[in-house]
Amino acid sequence: MFTPNFTVLRPGAALSALVGALFALAACATGLPVTTDVAPDYDFSAVRTYAFVSEEPLLARRSDAEISPLIEPAIRRSIDAQMAAKGYTKVPLAEADLSIAFTLGTRERIDVTPWGPYGRSWRRYYGWYDDPFYTDVDVYTEGVLAIDMFDARSYQPVWHGWTRSRLYGQRDVAGLVDPAVSAILGAFPSRGGGALAALAP
């Protein structure tokens, strides 16, 4: 059985930060930044079927992320729905044209915004003077969801799509997954839908 070179997170792995991650990703599906990468020589016109890479297709590059065990089946169902809507048929892995995996992760981000002086003030004996400069420092967590597709026979990666967003808190998992998956797979062609294009961030 093929498993890409990632760490497979078992269903019993601990998890909560990524619930917030998918909340952020779901905040506004049409506004999510989506980036894709495509194998230039792969013939997608011949693709009709897909399967997940294993019974546990949730992958992660870092083992320190906490991911809710409820997220994996929710993402699988959402991917199934999106792929079916695009005309693809889910089959056993041995019969599939594509195999699919997905990755979740978080990272800390820091945004620094320098500002000019507040304005001008008056003080007795000193006259007018400029109020001091100040800087805003915003530290937050960013969540990332990626979906990867592999040729099921050669095991070579052929399509990668991902989106990211700031995390704001935890929400009901059932309402978080679909917008993120829809945003990513919106860049994947429907059956007979024409050529693929790599989207800029």
C-alpha cells in the first residue's frame, strides 16, 4: 500500500488547535487565498476515478500540531462530495487513477506595523511638539489545509492545492470543513472541464 513521505496521524492522536484552523479557513470560502501546483506533463483528461491513499489519509509534516479526531472523517466526506460533484468516481485504491491525501498544520505569525506620531500636542513652556512614534505588533496563529493528489500507479505527485487563514477560535467542526475543501477543489477541473491552471497565491 502506498503512503507518501509524511507522518500519518492515527485517529486517536490528540487534537484541538486545528478545529480553530478550519474555523478560520471557513470564515469566507470565496475570499480564501488558494494556491495550486500541477504536474505539467500529466494527462488529467484520462482521470475518472480516485481513492484515498489509505484508510487514514490525514497527513502532517509536524507532529506538534493538535488535530481533532473529528476533522479527518469530515474532510474525507467533504472531498468525496466535491469529487462526486465534479464527475469523479470513488473506487478501491487498486482500481483508482488518482490517490488523495490531505495535510493540516499551524504556524505562528507576527505582523509588525510601524505608525507615525499620534499628532501634535501643546505643553506649557515647551510649545508644540510631535507625539512619539509607535508600532503595532500582532502575534497570531495561521492554519493551513492542503490537498495532494498522486498518480495511483506511479505514486508520483500530480496536483497540490492549499489554503490558509488566521485562526480566531474553535467552532463546530461540521460547519468548518466544507468551505475550505470547496475553495481548494474549486481549482481542480471537473471531468471534461478543460486544462488545469496553477493559481497564484
